[in-house]
Amino acid sequence: MFVSILTDTFTVCRDAAGIAGNIFAFGLFVSPIPTFRRIIRNQSTEQFSGLPYVYALLNCMICTWYGTPLISHDNVLVMTVNSIGAVFQIAYIILFTVYADKEKKMRMLGLLLGVFGLLAIIVAGSMQIVDREARWIFVGLLSCGSLISMFASPLFIINLVIQTKSVEYMPFYLSLSTFLMSTSFFLYGIFNFDAFIYVPNGIGTILGIVQLALYFYYKRKSVEDSREPLIVSHA
């Protein structure tokens, strides 16, 4: 009886964390919209790079594949959030390609074909692994590595914030969404006993805390500096 209640409690907590993660992830998915408004308004991609959207698409697709019942057990919420993320990334890539110059268009199309080709290799290769556990470990390691590298990408921004002592290049809501989503899926992975989910998202949670701490520190510091008198009086 006690084991049954404990199992049900873990299931409820896992599902709640997964649903919260799906909601918070939406903040990440819509964060590039201001950039694309500018691109559409100016009819040009200017100096923006399309690589982050290509890489995000690959990450979403690998994680979607990991979340399917063919690979892992009861990870539907991982599959849903990443499939929605993949749709957003494809839309961004299409818009970027439409407004890019000819050279960028060809590069983006080549990268997009490369992403789908790599995904096809991963799917076909993993399905050749007959042993279910070995297949889960293989795709899980790919998913985990992809997530860790994605969460590590803000290290450049963190370094930039420390160097410039400015939070201009680290939007608050983007950092908050990253932290909340990572924390939600960290808990989801814990309740689902899935190291391939809680390890990378645990790293993402730590990096999210660092980003928020830096934001509030340098934001407060800039406010304090702005209160200092421009001319020091010695009267």
C-alpha cells in the first residue's frame, strides 16, 4: 500500500514538473521573435547568424527521438516540448533563409539538409540496436551530450557580462525562462529516475542561477553607480 502511494506521488510530481517545463520552455521558444521582427522590418538578416537555430533544431530533434516510446519509458512530456521546439526552430530557419543573401541561403539549406541527414542516421542506427536498454543508453548519451553543450553556450555571455560589467547582452526573461525550464526538467528527471534528463538539466539549473545572480548583481551595481554625483564637491 505504501509503495503504491509513493509511486503515485512520484508520478504526479513528475507529470507536474514536466508540464511546468513545457510551459517555461515556451518562453525560450518565443525569445527570438524580436530578432525576427527586426529582420522582417529591415528585409535583411544583417549580421545575425542562423547557426543557433540550426543547432537548436538538431538538439530538439534528438531529444524528441529520445522521448519517444521506442527509446525511453514514459517520457512523453520530453517528446512534446522538444517537438514543439523543433517546429519553432524550423519556422525561424525558414524566415532567416527567406531574408538572407544568396550565400547565407545556400549555407542554411546545406546545414538544414545536414541536420535531417544526421537525424536519419541516428534514428536508423539506433533502431539497428536490438537490445532495448543498449538503444536507450546510446540515444540517451547523444541527447545528454547535446543538452549539456546547449546549456554551456551561455558561458560566453556570462564571460561577456563579467568583462563588460553590463547585463545588456543577457536578457532577464531569457535567463529566467532557462532557469525555470531547466529546474522543472531536472525535477522531472529525478522523479522519473532518468539520469539522461536530470544530469544535463541540473547543469542548466546551476548555469541559470549563475546568470540570474550576475544579472541582479550588475543591475544593482549599475543603479548604484548612476546615483553617484557626476561632479564631486569639495566645498
